Amino acid sequence: MKIAVIGCGHMGCALLAGLLKSGISDAHLIPIDPDERVRAQLEQRLKLHCGSAPDAGLRAVQALILSVKPDILADVARQIAPYLQTQLVISVAAGIRIAALARWLGGYSRIVRAMPNLPASIGLGITGLAALPSVREADRACAERILSGVGQIVWCLDEDQLDALTALCGSGPAYVFYFIEALEDAARRLGFDDTRARTLARTTFTGAAALAAQSGAAASALRAQVSPPNGTTAAALALFDAKRMREAIVRGVLAAHQRAIEIASAPGQD
Ligand SMILES: NC(=O)c1ccc[n+]([C@@H]2O[C@H](COP(=O)([O-])OP(=O)(O)OC[C@H]3O[C@@H](n4cnc5c(N)ncnc54)[C@H](OP(=O)(O)O)[C@@H]3O)[C@@H](O)[C@H]2O)c1
């Protein structure tokens, strides 16, 4: 199956890396990005030749992944519309509704919305998918085949649920990186040099995350195992609670969700 990726910045590049890792050959991937630096990076990092603008080559692909910023998706849709025949269009643009994209594509309706996240680049992503009821089973299966190459997939009931998943999983890696940054700061304050701070924070994080993923126990039960009353960990957790950290995290995710709703209702989409 030939797949074009339109827009090869952070997410487009992550998807290309994950698709290569899943066994799709470079001959079957057609990346397109107008940014010369992005094209050079793709060539260097993934050994992929990247085109600078959509062209008639798009007629030969089975699927196009649109991975440009939401605010330019309308322009990009108009650029690719002349080349659409029977291809599946997969949009990863946060908050952009299928109905709006279909209109920008001149009424083309073979569209699936996807919300992947950056660990897709190493095959450990989680991607939410949403489609209108009219989308054929074969097109849904095609989207599943492509995105399951870069991690797990979850079908959402509708686009509202995909916006909720965006706040959780699309943005989620940033929350995790933020926590890792804080652990690294703490390690440096405790006297470790940069290299060791990095190793200590990341290995602790990935080890605990892998344990949580493998264990059937609730996260609260796992936490209790590490934090007997009056111990060292309990001292840290008491401060987190006093600062209402858990509530701040929940509110942060809800703020991301609110932003996805705002993008979805921005002028031009209705
Ligand atoms: N980053 C994430 O973690 C994440 C997660 C889930 C979903 N997404 C979605 O993925 C999309 C891309 O996000 P990103 O973070 O990867 O943005 P990004 O790093 O800015 O990448 C977008 C790329 O598209 C290029 N582009 C601009 N116009 C184009 C055109 N006409 N044809 C082809 N490529 C074009 C941009 O080039 P220029 O720089 O020259 O404009 C840029 O290299 C967004 O819609 C976002 O909502 C991102």
C-alpha cells in the first residue's frame, strides 16, 4: 500500500518513522513538505526522499495522511483536492471536523480522522480514530491497518470523543515530558550532574510506567506499595497533595479539551 504524508514536521516525521519500523518499505512512502530543512532532515534521519509540493503522484497512493497545522489545513486540502479519486484521506489535525475538511476537499468524503501521539515514532503510540457513519468498512479497515503499524488504535464513538482523546493522548506525551523535566530539575538540585540527572529521571519514569502497564493492579495500589506511612515517599506525596497537583493535572487536561472544542468551532469550520 502506498501512503503519502503531507506535512512532515513533528507528527508527520513520527508517523513516517513508525511506518518504516512497522515494515512498510520506503518505496511505498511519499512524504511532502515545503520546508527545505524538514526535507533534508527526513533524508538524513529516515533516508526518505521528500517532495516539496503535492503533485499528480498522489493519484497513485491508497491513502494520504494530512499532518499539517490545523490553521493551514483548508489551504492544503484545496491543493490536494484535484488529485483525489478513491484514496482514503486521514487527517491528524487537532480539532478540525470531518465536515469542514470534506467541504475544503470539494465534497470528498472518504475521510477518517486520527489522533496519534509522538511515541508513534517508535511503534508505541496510541491513536484515536473517528469517521462518519457513512464511511465504508474497507476505508475504516485501511485506516486501522496504517495506524496500527505505529501502536495501538482506539475507535471513538464520534468526533467529540476524539477531541477528548486528543486532550488525553495527543497532548499526553507533553505532560509526561513535563514531569520528567521536573524530576531532572530535582536530581540536579540534589547534586547530580546533567547526564546522571537525565538517566535517573528517565529510567525511573520508564521503569514505573512499564510496571504499571504490565501490572493488573490499580495505579493507587502500586503507589501505596512505594509509600508506607511516614516514609520518604509519603513526605513527597503529602506535598504534592498540599499543592493540589493531582487537581492541577486534571484541570490541565480539561483545558486542552476546551482548546480542542474552540478549534472545532472556529470560524470557517461551520
Ligand atoms: N505534535 C504532536 O504531538 C501532535 C499530536 C497529534 C496530532 N498532531 C497534529 O499533527 C499536525 C502537525 O503537527 P506538528 O506538530 O507535526 O506540526 P509541525 O511540526 O509544524 O509540522 C507541520 C509541517 O507541515 C508543513 N507544511 C506547511 N504547509 C504545507 C503544505 N502545503 N504541504 C505539505 N506540508 C506543509 C510545515 O512546513 P512549514 O514549517 O514550512 O510551515 C511543517 O513542516 C497538526 O494538525 C496537529 O494538530 C500533532
